[in-house]
Amino acid sequence: MRYGLFLLDEGPKSAVLPDRKQHRQRTTPTTPTTTWRKYARRSLGTPFPASTPVTARAVDDQGDRYRELVQKAQVRLSGVAKDKTQHTRVSACQAYAHPIQRELEETRLFLSKLSVDKPAPLIKSDVDENVADTLAKVEQMRHDFENQREQKKKADEAEKAEAVKKVEDAKQAEETKKAEATKKAAEEAKQAEEAEKAKQAEEAKQAIEQSKPIETPTTSEQAVLLAKRYRDMYSELMNDLAPKIRADPQKRAHCFKQRGLVTRGVGQLKDSWEFIGRTADSIKSILSASASADVQDWMLNLVAKSLVKQAEREVSVAPHAAYPLAATAVLVMQAYPKLSDMLMIRLVKKCPFVVPQYMAKQPGQNTDDFIKAAGYRRNDDGDIESEGIYAERMTGMLALFAAIVQMPDIGGQPNPFPVHHGWTWLARIINMPPRAISPLLVQTFLSVAGPTMLGVYGRQMDKLISVLATTWIDSVAGSSPLAVAGKSNLTTFINEYRSSGSIRECKGRVIKTR
């Protein structure tokens, strides 16, 4: 049994019981007017019941008697002075708690007298021997079953490992087979590439070995003399001017810095007069900032070198890119005419066909010197580049030459390198014995500068194209891919001109305003 005391909130003089849902809130009495509630009842001195459940009904019945006591206490305390209220309340609590403490002591004494008897231990001798034997057999059967299961598990694992091994062996064999096939294919591709390289090298070698001295037409002799003049100017540039620039730290540093600006400007050219004008003005300001004539000449050489290098790299794959380069060159040449000679020096050094001149191996001249003079390059393996790659680079630089000569007057000022240079080039190459590369060179020149030359020379240009179609193309010898493709493309180009009466404009010939 348990007794519990709960303090209710202060209320009117008549006792009011709290709601049952609030009976768990326990506090210390703080007011003289209180109400107490007991959960269960039992007369003092009676034995502790073994199993008497405490019901809500019993608590409620016993609570009636305590309500009466509380009401009497309230009446008795109502006349007590306020200064004795606390003392009176404490005394009342002690008087009510005394019987509860006695009940607690009696409960503890009752519980201490209780004892639990332990069951008697099982005597081993009472176990039947047959049962023991049966248990032993069961244990043996369990042990045998465990052994069999373990053996079966090991056998299954071994079988599974064997199957995995077979799969891995088959996979490895397949991978080995694929690797061998890949290796064989790579070796075959490498052999084919080497064979192609050897074939191209042999073709280049034959082209070099079969080179003959230029015949004696007047125009060809003049071309040879012109080429010699530009090569002598290049030697003078490298042997006289270059050492002076290198010897002076200030000049060398200035040229090195300005070269980067020129190269970046030329490399970023666009098909727009506005952009071309800004680039040309930037180059002219760089040239005007030269401290001496030597520095200015060297900077003109670097400008020409940047233009030719850009043509060699970009125009070879995109012929229309030659027009912005040519417009920039003409704008700078209008202010610095010496740039025209610097351009020709650089073009003749890398592409003798701008003269035009077919290089011939001279008596006593070694192969490396001849390769360098003809404009050939060696690849990373040290082999001479193929005829196809060589032809692409040559046509890129020739396209720059053709774009310059066809450029009209700009800003009311004439072109310092006018169109008659293009007529001279075309007349010279027709009067020279053609090579395998000749049809490609002629077609490139006509595609870039043909419309302008047709507009300037009219019937004379028409006659020249007729000579190309009737006699010159047929005189191109050789069965190399370069010669066959060049003849076919040039024939198609001329037939289109004959049928339409005009030369098809190359893309990009008309430069955009912005």
C-alpha cells in the first residue's frame, strides 16, 4: 500500500478537490487553506494485506473522511493570527505525517520477515543412463553432420574457385589474343607509315635529283637575277645589320620587346578594315619609335618575317586569310616603302616560286644546302618533308604575294607593290618549263589575284589564260599525285572561266568594313 499527499492551490474557505489529471503535481504547502488526498486506506495496526489492489473507488471513499478533517482544520485555523499561520501549518503537516511514518516502519518490518526458499538441486544419479546414451548419440550425430557440412562447404568452395580460375584464364587468354592482334595491327600500321614516308622521301629525293638548271628564256634569266639580288640583300642583312643589333644591349632589348607586339598583332588579324587599320597603325607606331635607322631596318625585317610566317602557317590551309595580311602590309608599305624589299627578301628565302624560280642543284652543292635553298624542311625524324606538305607551304606564301599585288589603292594612296608585278610573275612562269608543282602554283595565283588582273589587262589576260589551256598544261610532265591533281584542278578552273567569262572570286577578297 502507498500513501501520497498532494498540495492543492489556495482557494476559498470551503475545500475544493483538484482535477484528477493534476494529481501528479507535487508541491510544498504554502497557504493555510489546503486540501489533502489519500490514495488508499488501511486501519492502523492491522496486518499488511498480501494482495489487495488499490482501486479508485477505495481512494474516493477514504477521501471523504479526510475532507471532513480538512474542513474542521480550516475552521480551526481561520481564527489564527497571520503571524502564526506558518507555525500552525507545519504543526498540522507533522500531525498528519506521524501515522504515515509508523505505517512505513511496519511495512519495512513485514518485508524483512519474508523469505524465499530455493529449489533443491538436481541429483545426477537420478538421470537415466539410457537418456545419457541417447544424448551422447545425438551429440555424435550432430558432430558428424557438422563435419559433413564443413566438407561439403569446402568442396563447393574449391569447385567455385576452379570455375572462377577457368573464367579468368579464358579472359586472360582473350586479352592476350587481343593484345597480340593490336600489337600486330600497330606494327603493320607503323610499317605502312614508314613505307609511305620512305615513298614520300624517295619522291622528294627524285624531285631534287631530277632538278635541272633553268633554261635560257629572257624572262627566266631576269627572274634568276632578281632572286640573286634578294638573296644578296638577305646575306647583307644577316651579316652586317644583325651583329650591330646584337652588340648593343639597348637595341637588342628594344627589338626583342617590339617583335612580340608585332607578332601578336599579326597573329590576331581579322577580316575587317577597322581591325586591319588598328593593327597597321600599331606597327607604324612601333617603327616610328625606332631610335636609329639600323633599328628601324631590323624592325622592318621582323615585320616582314611575321607576315610571311603567318602566311606559311595559316594561308596554306585558308587562302582567304591572305587578304587581311596583304592589306596590313600595303598600309605599312605606304608609310615605309622599304618594307616591300624586306617582304621579298623573306619570301624568296622561303619560297623561290614568288620570283618565280625553279631551284636546281648546282655542281658541288650538297643536298642540305640545296634543300634549304629550295625551301624544303626536315621533319622530326630528320627526313625531308613530303611533296604534299611542301606544296601547301609554298602556295600559302605565294597567295600572300598574289594578295599584295592585287590590292587596290587604300586611303587615296597607291599600292607600293602594284598589279604589274603579278603580270610579270604570270608571264615568267608560262615561259618556263613547268614542274609538277607548277599547275598548283598557277591556280593559286589566279584564284587570289585573277579577278583584279582580268579587270586591269582584259584581252591580254584572256590570251594568257588561253595559252595556259592549250599548250602549257599539256607540257606538264610527270605522273606524281601532285602533278596529276594540279593539272586536273587547273583545267577545271580554266573551263569554268571559259564558260562564264569571269574568274571566280576567292572567299574573303572583299574585306568587311567592320
